[in-house]
Amino acid sequence: MPDLHNSLPPEYYEILRAKGGRITPVVSTILLHLHKNRKIYSPLQLKDAVNQTLVNDIGLPTIYRALDRLMQA
């Protein structure tokens, strides 16, 4: 798994932590993908990106939970 924490600005993590958010590999991967590409993605597109990066079978409910956490931050 890539070192996602060193790929993003530390402010992202500070904001999440300040709001009580957990920084999971899925959340980090979504943030990294959005930060690097600066485009709008569907949850299905994010699911594909997360699964390619983490080499896991992450389901859509997990993606929606991660997006919900990010929206609350």
C-alpha cells in the first residue's frame, strides 16, 4: 500500500482530526485521488480508484460512508 499520509497536505488530516474523523486508508485514498485530479467523480469511479490503489474489494457502502465523513469535516 502506498504511503498516502505523505502525499497530501497536512491540513487535510488536521481538519479531519479536529472534527473527530478517522483517517482510514479508504478516506486517504479518496482524498488523494480528488486532490491530485481536481475533478468530480461518481462514487463508482472513486470505488474503482480505491480498489486499484489498495488492492482490496471495497464496496460502495464503504465509499459512501467515507464520503459522508468527508462531507461532515
